[in-house]
Amino acid sequence: MPSQSPAPAKTIRRAMPSLAATVLVGALACGNDSVAPSFPSTPVVTTSLATGQQFSCVLTTDGKSYCWGDNLRGQLGDSSFIPELVPTPTAGGHQFVAIAAAYASVCALDRRGTAWCWGDDPTQPGVPLSYRTVPVAVASPHPFMSITVGAKFGCGLDVSGAAYCWGINSQGQLGVGDTVRRTGATPVQTSVRFASLVADFFSACGLTSDGAAWCWGDNTYGELGTGDVTSSSVPRAAAGTLKLRGLSSGPIHECGLNDAGAAFCWGNNSSGQLGDGTGTERHVATQVVGAVPFSKIRSSRANSIFSTTCGVTSVGDVYCWGYGSKGQLAGAPASSACTPFSPPGVVNPAPVTFVCSYAPQKITGISNVVALDVGLEHICAINSTAQVFCWGDGAHGELGDGNGVAEATPVLVKGSLPLPH
């Protein structure tokens, strides 16, 4: 995987709110070492969340965005580069209806269908230190009905199902037929209309209304699902006749669900993230082992060949598989050492042992989950009473619990209170 761009050195903000001024996400907060922001006076319910590389974001029902964790690339969107241990409001006062994150990039969609991006800004690809600390609108010929984000690029769907992408394009991940970066939304070169889009580190996939997957971009590990490792700057149909009703992208793998809730994954499998019981790379969709049906599936999208995949059942139980060295598997007992892996042409300087699970493991300590997302080495979820929980690595504040340490069991994000009955 590519090395990260350099970032200016920053200090992490450690001041914590008192118990008398606990943050209610989207409602109440206290100040820290900056000027205290203004908040609504009544509680609101979280409706969407997104995690990236060492940070997390959540939306509330009034459309406000709050983020916490690492901020060296401005990915918290709070007009600073200061990391936060607890939720902090995104600057600009925008009202969003959807949010997506990957690596250090974040994009959110407002009620007019305008996409706004911040962090390692997809609208400024290739510009050194092109970090945006506040949301910037993406130039587009049409409003979007949904968005997704990869590493320094984004994609959106208009009301007709036509796909548009913008940002870095070194591997053809914009699907526009070349590898030239774009600063504004550019039509993906296909007549296929999509119902949803997902993006991973260097590729993207669209799902049609009849369940057919089409993917484009980098295919080094078979992440396009086309049965080969040939990359493509235009959409290619995934191999086989499998029909899916949902897709999720990892950094270099993809997963989907069929109508019965069975999970299928393909691409890199170095940490067991495909969940098929092996560490074998797959170039076509391969079923996840076990008989647990899922209603949602999510995978980490960050700068790592080791990643975690999670599924949520219809009753809100969470199962995860893949990389778990930072507690992402929440202490699941059925884990083992991963086989050390290097990308082509890269040699590990010394043997490294990682904790992985090659099959789904039930996460304890959380239930009734309605939304979930997976970051680099942490996971966050929202339950049915609007509480936000995170677990895994917390060294950069990405768990939002104010402690800045890893947690192998789900911990409550500071300020997350249940929906009033």
C-alpha cells in the first residue's frame, strides 16, 4: 500500500468535560481549551456514522455532524488540526443527510444533494498537504442522492442512478476511462445505472437494482471480483450470477449480502477479512462461513492490508472477522495468529504476529445495533436507544470515550445518551 502523505506535527487536545457538562451528541456540550460552541437545547437522535483511519464521525437527526479522534489532516472538519478525545462539531453549520469516510477523507451530503468534503480533500487531488479543515462543496452538474468515499476520492449517484466520481485517479478508481485526476464530479463511463455505490482504497463498485455488481479501479488482489487481477478504468461486471442486495468495501476487498442475508466476500484475505475460514486471496465472490444471516455488512477502509469485516443481524447482534490485534474482535476467543503478509515487492523487516479470526465471531457487550462502521483498527456502532459505542484502538481518541486507550470491549462515546422514552 502507498505510504501516507506527510502532515504537520500537532498536539492532541486532552482537556475533558466535567460530568456536569457531559456531551449529548448533537445536543449539549461543554467547552475545552477552545471557545465553546453553541448547541441545540433539546436532545436529538444519531442516525448515521462513519469511521476512517483513527477517527469517527456521526450525524444527528437535525443534520449536524460531530467527529472525534485523529485530526492531522483536518478530518474532523472543525477548522483545526487538533485531535479530539470526544465528539466535536463540524464547522459551517451544515445540515447533512448522509456521511461517509475512508482513510483521512470525509464527505457528507446535504438536503439539496450537494456533496461537501473535508480532511485529505478529494477535490484537491495531488496537491501536497491539500488538507481541508472545513467542508468544501464538490462541483457537480447534478445533485446526488447518495455518496461514498475512498482514499482521496469520492463518488455519488444522481437521481437517475448515474455515477459520478472525483479526486485522485492513479488506478482508474474514478471509472472515467483514464488515470487523470478530477477536481469536480465526472461521469463514470458506463450506461449502467446503479442503486448504490461503495468505494475502497483504490477502486469502487456499483450495485444495480437487480443485484448485479460492477467494479472499477485497482484489481491487484482481485478486489473487482472479475475472476482475474486485471485493473480497469471503466466498470467491469463481477464474475458469476450472484445477486446481491448490499455491498461494502474494505481497503482491498469487497463484501456483499444476498437476499437470504448470506455474506460473500472477495479480494485480499491476508487477515481473514473474507471470513471464508482461510487466508486465501479470492478473485470471485466466496461465501463467508457459518449460517448467521446478516442485514448489514461493513468493512474497514483505511491504509492497511490488514482489515476487519463486521455483519449485523436482523436483531442487532454484531459478528466480526479478520484483523483483531487492537481488540476489534472484542475478546472473541476463537482467534489465531495471522500469517505475516507483504504487498508485492515489499519484504517485512522482521516476523510479525497478528491476532485474526478467519470466521465470524460474535461481539459481546453490545446488542440491538442499528448502524455500524469499521475504521482502521476500531469499530463504532449505534444501538436502538441512540447510544454510540466504539471498541478497538483508541490511541488517537477514535473511541470517543475520553481515555485515549485501546478497549477490547465496547465503550460508550462521551455524551451519548439514550433516546428519551
